[in-house]
Amino acid sequence: GAVVSQHPSWVICKSGTSVKIECRSLDFQATTMFWYRQFPKQSLMLMATSNEGSKATYEQGVEKDKFLINHASLTLSTLTVTSAHPEDSSFYICSARLLASSPYEQYFGPGTRLTVT
Amino acid sequence: SQKIEQNSEALNIQEGKTATLTCNYTNYSPAYLQWYRQDPGRGPVFLLLIRENEKEKRKERLKVTFDTTLKQSLFHITASQPADSATYLCALNNQGGKLIFGQGTELSVKP
């Protein structure tokens, strides 16, 4: 149980276009999902916390107008990278917290590799 | 400032030996510390969670210790196998349940 999927697994887009990444909890409901970004050989950096039915909370230094997050249901959160630039190329990973679990349990998706040309 | 530090150098060991990875932190008082495995191009996979009032936790060939005085956790893999080769991340829970990750240590187990 506790499986999280992401779609797409990889995407290549041109500079200036927008890309949407989906994060789904497949067999559980998640009130909270998290979005991370990871550059090569570096740690996962938390970008934002996504709560179902409310606005996302962004970490310091993350542009909320550039990284749009929508948590429309208890099983789906989306991250849209708007007007993408080559420096946005990275590995984006989401995680989901079980509805009624300990607040410290998170389950991670497989990640989405974004390349902006 | 708050920091989580793991050995940035890759750890190379021989199959069958015990691998020991270190996670040190400063300016945190975490209630939980977690260890994850990450394979190239994949998301992290949860391995073990240890609470601040626990000194040691075991799961099969894995053992984690947590010393809140030293602000350090050690992660051991006994009888290591080539399939254990991966990057291992430690993570702390801060306020609000957010996970803060170390940069990870790459482990390579040679046959």
C-alpha cells in the first residue's frame, strides 16, 4: 500500500512554455502533499506544501507565480512550471502524507525529470 | 544556522562487510529522524524511522542509532550486498512535519 505515482516520468520542453506534473496517491487519501526539487548530486529541497482545498505554502525563495500548485482532490496534486527556463531543469519529486497517519510518514513518487531546452 | 551533514564522499566496501553511514545535524531538535534509499533517477524509498527517545532501531540487516546528545545518527547495513548500492539520505522532521534532507551518501558494494 501507500503508492504514489507521478506523470510524466520525464518531459522535455522549450524555453518559455509551461509544463504540468501530476502527483497521485493511488491507494490512499492524502490531505497533504509535498513538492521537492533535486539537482544532480544534491539533496532534495522542499519547494512547497500542498493542502487539499487550500492554497499551497511555499518555501522561502520559491516563486509561487512560477510554480503553480493545485491540490484539487485527496488523491491528486499538480505542479505547473510556468514560462520554463533552462535553469528550471531538474528532478521534481512529490510525496504524500497519509490521511490519518502519524504526521511524519511520507510516501514519495518516482520523480519527474524536466529538461528545458 | 540549521544543518544536516552526511559524508559527501562515496563509501566503497566489499560485499559481506558492514557499511556505516553518518548523519550529523546542528541547531535542530528533531522528534524523528528517518533514513531513505534513493536509486539514480528515482524517488526516495523509506527505510527506517527512529524517535528521539529511541537509541536504536533494527529492521532485517539495517540498524539505526540516534544520539540526541551528539546530534548524530548512524546507519548500518550488515552483510552488505551489491544490491545495497545506492544513495542513502537521512532526513529530520522539523515543525509542521516537514522533512529536511541531508545531501546523501553514495554507497557502492563491490562483489
